[in-house]
Amino acid sequence: MTMRVRVGQGFDIHRFVDESDTNRKLILGGVHFVNERGLVGHSDADVIAHSVAEAILGACGLGNIGEHFADTDPKWKDVDSLQILANVSKMARDNNFEIGNIDCSVVCEQPKISVHRDEMQKKLSAAAGAPVTVKGRRAEGLGALGRSEGIACWAVAVVTQNA
């Protein structure tokens, strides 16, 4: 039996809500960052969970997050994105893929990612059913991310499949 190794790349970006909107929570990697401005999105706008899901879908050749969890579907309105990630992980397993690991780079000026990194990694790993690592990076004042207009995340997933 031959084992195939595949790699997928995920990306997501969301802008912050207006400063007057104090009701929207900032959720990153399944963790609520208290007293931080939330992100605009149909679900909870968790850029980390979304990019991890995109990376898995890409590695497995299963399309993209918008095809499976459309932002026009009320079913996904304000949903916990860890549920989306868990569904994507199940889709991968149902198609005979095993997720090896996922690595993420989160780019933002604020908040500090390192404060909740361990908790995020635990929650993301549990939802994905595989190790997920998270790194925070600053945009060094460059562009929209550097002006603190939003948060972006890049993720890479490795999966295997017995062929």
C-alpha cells in the first residue's frame, strides 16, 4: 500500500468592526480576547480557525470553506468556527485522509497572540483532531494590517492518504 502526502495552504482575513460596535467579541483560535474589538464576519470571524479549515480542505482537494459554509446561509450565522473546523476535519477523515499537522502564522498589530497561544493550540488541535501550532507576527506598521485595520492568518496543513 502506498501512502500519499499532500499539503494545503489556507488564508483568511477579516477587518475589525467599527469602534462604536462594542457587542462583537474577538474570537481567535476559539479563544475570546476580552476587551478587544471584534472582527466583521458571518460566523464568529475566527480568522485562525478559518485558515486552518481552508488548509485542510485544500490539502484534501475538497474545495474551500465558502463552498461548504456559505456566508449567505443563516445556519452559519454567528457560529463558533471551531464547529466549522471540526466539520472540515470530519470531511477529511470521511475521504480517507489523516491530518498530520497544521501550522499557522497570524498577522496583526493587536492583540498579542502569545498571551493565549497555548489555549488556542489546544482548542484548535482538539477541533482538527491533529496538532495545530500558532505563531503571532506583526506587520511592522505596513499596510492595512500594520494600521490595525484587521487580522490575517496563513496556515499550512499536511495530510496523508493510503492509496
